[in-house]
Amino acid sequence: QVQLVESGGGLVQPGGSLRLSCAASGIAFSSYNMAWYRQAPGKQRELVAVITSGGSTNYADSVKGRFTISRDNAKNTMLLQMNSLKPEDTAVYFCNVARGYREYWGQGTQVTVSS
């Protein structure tokens, strides 16, 4: 019943920007913690950014100062604004929502940073 749909990925040159979106349905959106993860071929899955139900945020050291996570509870949507992109940001980005022992994932969206 729970569905998460990511969008906004694509190809961008180094130094460029993208904005990822995660649209959620089937959950009490405002009560969940939310996060973006990413995984590149041959690498471990990495937590990129998190925003709690209370609005607190945290970021991986590799993206601090460049990425911004936000949520719009009225629209059941989470965003990841990605600026000053680097080739090492290339990965599949996944939306995650969680509350207690419950956890849900989106299908992922590809981000490629290349000249």
C-alpha cells in the first residue's frame, strides 16, 4: 500500500545542480523520518541526508554545504537539492521513510555527473 516514487535524476556536468523529489502515498507522512541514500557500482550503500519528523537535518560529510534536504508535509513530498555536483556524486539515489521498526524504499533514480 505504501508507495515512494523518486524523480529528478539525470545527467549533469560537474559543478551543476539537480533537484530530486520523493512523492509518498499510503503513510502518515508527517510522522515519519525521511532520508536519501545512494549507491554506486562497486560501493557500499551510503546515507546522504536525513530529515526527521521534527524537521532536524543531518548530512554525510561528503555532501555538507552542497546538498539540502527538505520536506513539504502538505504535499507528501521530500526534496534533495544538489548543488556543486562532483563526479563522485554519481550513483542511484533512493528515498527512504521510517518510523520505529517500519521502513520503506523507493525504486531509485540515477544521477550521473560527467563532463
